[in-house]
Amino acid sequence: MGSYGDYDDLTAPHVIDIRSGVSELLSSEEIERSLKAEPPSFPSLLLWNEQGLQYFERVTYAKEYYLTNCEIELLKQHSHKIASRIEPGSVIVELGSGSLRKIMILLQALEDLRKPVDYYALDLSRSELERTLQAVNPGTFQCVRCHGLLGDYDAGLEWLQRFQNASRPRVVLSLGSTLGSFTRREAAEFLGKFANALNHCVDGAVNSEPLMVIGLDGCKDGEKVWHAYNDTEDKNDEFIRNALDYAGRFLDNGVFQQHDWDRRGEWNEELGRHEQYLIPKKDIWFEGRCLKAGEKIFLVASHKYDSAERQNLWAGAGLFELKGWQTNEHQYGNFPFTYGIKSGLTVCRTLSVIYETSELIGP
Ligand SMILES: C[S@@+](CC[C@H](N)C(=O)[O-])C[C@H]1O[C@@H](n2cnc3c(N)ncnc32)[C@H](O)[C@@H]1O
């Protein structure tokens, strides 16, 4: 490995393939299984191909989609405080990096503090990693080296525990309320696995502080949340509907024609989450099963976390909150949905005590 700021390839950061043999995360069998289950659903991974990632980036610019602006605001205010906690020599992994718009703020803060670190953007599409990493081409930073990790979360978890990484201080980031797509129990288990991985250190890293930085949406105002996922320019609609095109690439049987399907977003007050469905406009026969006209077929949910739910999540994952920040209500007054918006950014330290998740997290 060269010195910081010294790249072998001077044209673009390197993307490392950490997938374990299987190049496609999704298979036609998995899509079939989900659609033939009772109730039927679409695997949410159908959202995240190259095209889906580009559509999602457009969603982040929708005026109603407050989440990105809130997080940018919080990062602008607090990135130097976060950066000062990160040790020189750290490996920083961002889970589901998407566009690098937000992380650039933290990387710049690390650069300002002259901290030599390695940043790894982990995501599912090689072409999108290569495209987004152009924002940090060699020369952008002197101290911060940037790389791509091509793989899913499991591959990232395994990679973090490899000797060359486990012997260095490590920081894991999950931004953009990505955790919101898990159920609350799944989110605790997911974070818990990464907390465990960070607690497992070898050699010189034993004394370092294992850190996670987590961005979660705390808005429970159903109307505001609904508008964020049902924007007037249909950016979200385009993003969600891309799942049909992607599914059609696995199962080319005419079932996933755009004109045969509607998309619907609903706020579920009881579960505190927004849900998105694809709905056949007519009866569609799929492998001997009828997907009925009007039947809501679940694709993805976005769970929102109030303060008590966040505390439950940290406890369930074995995390200790060092510092949390929230955007103020009324802060985003320049678009129609102005109040009740809260989005949190939290810096957690992992604890070696792991709680029994089932006691603390509801369904
Ligand atoms: C809601 S987007 C957030 C993107 C970005 N972090 C942000 O804040 O705008 C979720 C990201 O997680 C990635 N992702 C989803 N499932 C994944 C998986 N199983 N493994 C790795 N990345 C995944 C997606 O490709 C996408 O980039």
C-alpha cells in the first residue's frame, strides 16, 4: 500500500470486489419465491441496480425528500467533531454509499484535520461505484485515500474482520436512513453484527474506540413522510418502478410490463413506517399463481425512529450513544412541507456487552 495521497492508478480510486463467488445477489428463483409466497412481495434488492441507484440519487434532490438535506445540514455542523474522534490510520466503511454527496463533508473534515485514513464506499453496483468515486479522484485529498468495495453487507462484515483491517481502528457509517428499510428487530441485529465485528480487534487496534455513525429519520408526521416518498415530480415513482424493469431482466415472461402496474405509497401509523407497494392493474398469472388486480404487493418500507425507538435500537445492537444531533423543526421553510421534520445523526461507540435483542425490540 502506498503512502497517503499516493495512488497506483492515477485516474480513479480502485474498486475491490469482495463478493464471495456469486456475482448476482438476486436470482430468478428468489423473485419467484417472493411472489409465490403468501402474502406475495418483491425482494427489495430489486431497487438497487445501476439504474435504480441513479434514480435514487434523483430522489435525493426532490424538494419534498427532506432526509438528504437534513443530513447534509447536520454533517456540515458537526463533521469536524466527528472527524476529531476518528483516529489516524482508521479504516472507514460506509455501508450502502450511494452518491458520495454527504460523505464528502466528513472526508473534507478529516482532510482539514490532516488525518490519514482510508475511506471505503461499499455498494452493489461496480459501475455506480466507479462513477460516484470520480468525485474523489486522486488529488482531491492528501490525507484521505478513497476506495470502492463491491459487495453486499455480509461481504462487508466479513471484510472488516480480515486481519489487515481488524488490526486497524475502524469506523462504520450508515447514512440516509438506510436502516429504515429493515424491520426494527432486523435493524438491531444488523447493527449488532457490525458492532461485534468492530469489537473484534487484533494487534494494535485493541485500544482504539470502535465507532459507528448512523443517520436515521425521526419524523413521525405521516403527512410529511408521505410527501417525501410521493413527490410531485414522480422521482420516487420512477425509482420504485425500476424494480419492475429489473425483475423483467431475471424473468422475461411479460409479467412486469410497466403499463400493467401501479405504485402506491402509504403511511402506516401503527408501525411508524412508510410502505411502498406495486399493484397489478389486472389479474396477472405468475407461475401458476394469480396476482390479483388491486392486490398490494409489498416492496419496501421506511421505518421512522423517535427518541425511545432509537434508544431501543442502540440497546438491542449493543451500542452506546456518544453524541446525537437532530435538525430543528421548521428548519426547512423554503418548501411546502416545513414543520415536524426531524432527522438524526448519531455517533455510537460499540460496547462489548451484547443485549438480548428479543427483550428490547418489538416486532
Ligand atoms: C437509501 S440508499 C442510501 C444511500 C446513501 N447512503 C445516502 O445516504 O444517500 C441505500 C443504499 O444501500 C445500498 N444497499 C442496499 N442493500 C444493500 C446490500 N444488501 N448490501 C450493500 N449495499 C446495499 C443501496 O445500493 C443504496 O446505495
